[in-house]
Amino acid sequence: MANLERPVHNRRYPKKLKLRAVRDYRNHRLPTKEILLKYDIRGLSQLRNWVILYNNGKEPVRKRVRKMGRKVSYDEKIEIVKWVLKHNHDYKQAAQKFDITYSRAYAWTQKYEQANDWTALKDRRGKTRGRQPADREEQLLKEIRDLKAKLREREVQIAFSKKLIEISNRGVKRPNDIKRFKK
């Protein structure tokens, strides 16, 4: 029964254990079942993955999860883009020098070049929601959108109420029955 229960966490194996298990497997010192028991490896597929990595010249180690990039201020973005433009669009060198990714250096440079304005580098996520309409026409369009949304919500509520009454009246055989809901 104990073998049927799934463990709560993934197993982690030390590098030395992996190498010893792979060497035993490759040198056919032990049958695979005995290797799994000896090193307490969960499954044969795990061992085979380690062997594949070993045969490809890579050590069977755990994959590393990439960390998120560091936070970069608006002024620092400007400095990076200026450096990239000054050094003939060398994004790789900029990524190393400023400890950012190549894609971020490229994206910021492209944003600046398209808009030809430093404000394009500002992070505007979440800032547009509370913006007030600029002129009277925009205010009226916003009001129309809001009223249409309210009307649609009201129509859905009415349709739901009608459907509920219809479902509740399905079991009623006589129209004068007390179970019947009133509209």
C-alpha cells in the first residue's frame, strides 16, 4: 500500500548519486531494477533521462529556473538607449554592461526610435484606466458606453428571471397550483 501513495514533493537527487547511477547503468554492473532500488530512484525514465544527458556530454543536473530581470528605472532606460545608439546598436554589449537582457535593450531602443520621444520608455501599465475624457465628445461617448453596459446587464437579469420562473413552473400541472411563481 505504501508504494501506491504518491509523494508530496518531487525528489531531488545529488549530482554524485546521479553520476554513480549512470555509470552503473552504462557499465552494466547491475540490472536496472537493482540500480533503482540501490540509489532509491523513483522511476526508470528518470534514470534514462540522466543517461541521455550524460551521453550528450552534459552532466545530469537539475534545470535552473531563470530569474526575473531586475527593475530598471526610467532614467536608467534612457541611459541604456543612449549607450546603445552611441555604440552602433550593440545590444549584446549593452546587455552585459547594464546587466539586462538583450531583448529588453532591443525593445527599449526600438520604442525610442519609433516614437523619437523619451516618454515612450515610461512604464504606463495600469495608468490609463482612471484617465478622464478630454473633451465633451469623449465624455458623451463614455457615457453612452456605460449606459449600454448597464442596459445589457439589466437584459441579462430579466432573461435569467424569466428562465428561473419557467424552470420552476415545469413541474406544475394546474395553473392555479400554489407552487406556481408569480411574475
